[in-house]
Amino acid sequence: MLHYDRDESALLTEVKDLVDWEHGATCDIVERLGKIEGDGLHLKAGYNSLFAYCTIALEYSDDSAMRRIRAARVLRRYPKARKLLRERRLTLSAICLLS
């Protein structure tokens, strides 16, 4: 078993906590993107597509935007996938394959 000093252990714990936070935030973002698209809010905000909104307003790369948009559409169509994503039983990449 490896042993870490207190600072190293704290850093490892902090990174794990940040990854957990990031995962939760990604789930929240994907869910909200589905709502934005469903309600047409991106159009009301002056963007002709959700992709344009994601890449221009949110400054996602093309790949990151498409992955989140595809996932958002899957979650809207298959609500059970939302739970699987939250539980980390599905990844964004796996959900995109379902699309």
C-alpha cells in the first residue's frame, strides 16, 4: 500500500472531489441543454441552432458541444438514461453512441 504525506493526500482528495463536482455539473448542463432545446430558448436568444448556442455563447469546442447535444437528446428521449448517467453507469460517450 502506498503512503502519502498529508499535503499529497489532501491534494488527491481535492481532485477526487472536483471530479465528482465536474460530473454532477456535466449532468446538470446536459439536462438543461435538453430543456433549452425543447423550449426553443436558443432561438429566442438569437441562435439558429443549439450547436451555435453551445459553441458561441457557451464557448464549447465543436466536439464538446456535439457530445452534450447528443446526450441531451438521448436523455429527453430516454429518461432512464439520465439516472444511468448520474450513477456513472453510462458516460457521455456511451450515451452519444445511443443517439
